Amino acid sequence: MDCLFCKIAAGEIPSNKLFEDDRILAFYDIDPQAPLHFLVVPKRHIGSAAELTAQDGDLLAHIFATIAKLCAEQGVEKGYRVVTNVGEDGGQSVAHLHFHVLAKRSLAWPPG
């Protein structure tokens, strides 16, 4: 498979890792949009949130629990935003499920 995030998760392409276990990888975004901006990706290839099923509930719970833990460890005190884009019109640039976590600045709504 020629998937950028699969290659990063497999260690074939280097990343600035924040967290890794057997199911997920968190790494800092190369073009940060906030003082703290990292991505969380499942190691198993899932194209986008549109491909998730009820069987992925445990994986999603693990992702969100890990995000909360990492934000606490990074000293996030006033909140954070978690974003996943789906498809071209949704702004998805890599066809592998990933969550952007942005923090340490005020994040306006709507996002643009």
C-alpha cells in the first residue's frame, strides 16, 4: 500500500513521535496550526471516518483516551480541539484516518 501514514506508522518514514503503542501512533504535525498540534493515527489502515464501523468502538475510545492523556501531559489547561476530515471536500489530504489535536491557543468557530 502506498499510504503515507501507514509508512509513518511502520517506521519507514521518520516522524517526531509523541506516543506509540501496538494500535496507534501520535506525532507532531509538520505544519503546526497551533502551538501544540499533533496527529493521532491508527496503525491499521482505515481510509477515513466514513469507513468506521461499530467494531471500531474500542479503537476510537483508545484514541480519545490517549488524546486526553497526551494533552494533560503537554500541560493543556484551557481545552483543545480534535478534528478529523473526511474526503476531498472535507479537507482530507491523506487517505488514512487521522485526528488533528490543536491546543494552547484560542480556536475560533466556525473554523473556516
